[in-house]
Amino acid sequence: MPRRKKSEFTREIGVDPIYGSELIQKFINVVMWRGKKNAARKIVYDALDILAKKSSGDKDKALAYFNEAFRQLVPSVEVRSRRVGGSVYQIPREVAHKRGRSLAMRWLLTAASARPDKQWVSD
């Protein structure tokens, strides 16, 4: 019985209805809590509306700002532990695209929930 999958399975999530962006749709899915997708959509779209108002009311410009900020948040290198001869070394390694995106979304959510003016409910 093989322990690894032969090919990596990725589910198609589509694009969000307002911006037509796969990144926004994935972020909505990450923000979603206990299956409440409409609440997650409201949170993300309200944040993008605030960004659009600050950028002279243009939705395309707000999406471009979000994409640029998210691109800067994605890590390119991480350190991994490697045991060599009884010692453990921290070896820098390149981050895969999928892992970098998931790390960036996780960091963005934890930073937003750590803000003192926001209430975030979690288990």
C-alpha cells in the first residue's frame, strides 16, 4: 500500500463573483468559520470597499493594492530542521508557491485578529 499520493490533488474553487479573482475566493474560504461563507464574504468585501474608498473609489485599484500587499507577504525562503550527525541544523529552503500562499493567508488572519480594536471569535 503506497504511503504517498502519485499526483497532488488540488480542488478547483473558482473565482469570486464581484472581483473575478481566485485569490479573493481562496481568502474568503480561509476567513470562513464554521461554514458561514456569507459572513466571510461580507468581511472580505467590506475590507476591500474600505480600500477602494481610500483609493479614490476604484474597485480595480483596490484589487491591485490587495494583490500587491499579498505578494509582498508571501515568503520566498523558510528554515527547516535537518539532523546531521546527531546535531540539528536550521537549513534555509525555498518555499513552494502553494505553501507560501497558505502561510501568507494564515499570517494575515492572525495579524488581523490580534488587533485590539477587532473582535475575532474562535474555538
